[in-house]
Amino acid sequence: MAETGNAELATKFLSMVAAGNVREAYDRYVAKHFQHHNAYFPSDRESLLLAMEQSAEAEPNKSFTIKQVIDSGVRVAVYSHLKRAAVPVEYAVVHILRFECGQIVEMWDLGQEIPTDSPNDLGMF
């Protein structure tokens, strides 16, 4: 059986969270001692889990498409396109996940609203 790499674990985790399977994603992929750097929530595992569950419940029809994955071993960066269902706003999002023993132990995330009138014909992706 082939061993699953951290890039695959990262994309499975983020896809499950975006699809609303937040608690299952945490149970499978996130270490108990997980910490994160999202400026809007306390840094502990449970606070972000609850916030992600609330987001999934409030906006179940959002679209999340992974565009690029950069795997450097214990750290994986995932660049994604987020389309919110409730408002006509789209975002380019980067998640950086740090792994230990096949589990996510630390995460950073940042996003940028995609302008509708950008002069860059290449776009964000």
C-alpha cells in the first residue's frame, strides 16, 4: 500500500472542510495539540473547528477549488479559489499546513479578494 503524502492529506482536509465535513476532517487529519495563526480566533484547535463548522452551516453552497499545491515535506502550501454563495465575492486563499507524524499540527491562512476589474489579464490563477 502506498503511503499518503502530506500534500494529499492537506488537500483532503481542506476539501472536506469546504464541503462541510469539518468535524470528520479534524478527527482524521488534525492533531490534538494543533494550533493556528488565524487572527480572528483564539489559536487553539477547538476554536477554529467551531468557527469552521459555523461557516459551513451559514454558507453550505460555497465553492472551493484547489489550484496549486507546494509540498516541502513537513510544510504544505495550498493555493485555492473560494467562491462564496451568499455574496458575489471571490477570494484567492493560501493555507500553509505543518505536519508531524501524518497529522496537521499548525496552520496559517490568508486570503485576498479577487477584484472584478483587474488590469492583469492573467488573473489570480
